[in-house]
Amino acid sequence: MCMAYEMNCSCGNGLAGFNFRDEIMTGEVISRLYCPQCSRDIKFDQETMVADNGWVIEYDMDIARFQAQKIKADALNITPDFIFDESYCTWRGIYPTDHIDSVVERTEIMKLAKINPRKYLEELKEWANTRMERLSKEGWRKANEGNKGGV
């Protein structure tokens, strides 16, 4: 089960949806969120931050290590990359507003489900594949999970 959470960035112009794998961590683990606009003004700290295509999540690593006691991981190995990449605190989808955008993108395809189920499945598969290729090219970290060396 995943707990969902939304947060505005520091400048207030961006919104991101988060999931917390197995409800091990909570929204308290996020210290600050920076969109591409407000992230330009920060000094990136790899000890507390993870970057994804201009967005930066700053984690409260004390809270993260405390909450990570529920998983069998060495507290010293709990890094921002681990938290994000292992989905303990990560985007709700591929990027910050994916949980909203993907629903809008699928709306037309969903209409085919009752009219032509076979066409619906073909269109949905094509949409998903094309979308992941596009998001990968755009540089989204989770869209590149299969080829970590590229991002």
C-alpha cells in the first residue's frame, strides 16, 4: 500500500504528488521542495537532496533514518537517492504532477473501452510506450530506471 501526499514548492508555483512505499515514511521526511524555478537559487546538497529534471526534494535525513528503522536497512546507507529510487518517498507517478496529467491524457483512450475493447488495449499500450519514451527523453529519473547510466 502507498500513502499519497501533495506539497507545494518553496516559491509556491509548483505542486508535486508523492507516494510513500509501504507507508514506512511520511510527508514529514520532506523538508523542502523546489520546482525548476526556485531550485535555481539553492545550493544543492547531495547529503540531503535528490534532483530530478530541475526539481529538487530536500529530505530531513534525521526523520528519514528514524522512519527507515521499519525497513531492514543500515541507517548509514539511507541516502536521498535510496529514499527516492526505492520509492520510500518519491513522485506519485513518473514526475511531480504525473498523477494528474496521466488521467487527462488517458481520458480519450478510456472512451474506447466500451466501444472497442481490443482497440482500447492497443491504444492504451501505444500511449504508455510512447509516453515513457517521451518522459525518458525529457530526463525524468523514474522514466529512466531501466538505464540508470543515462541520467
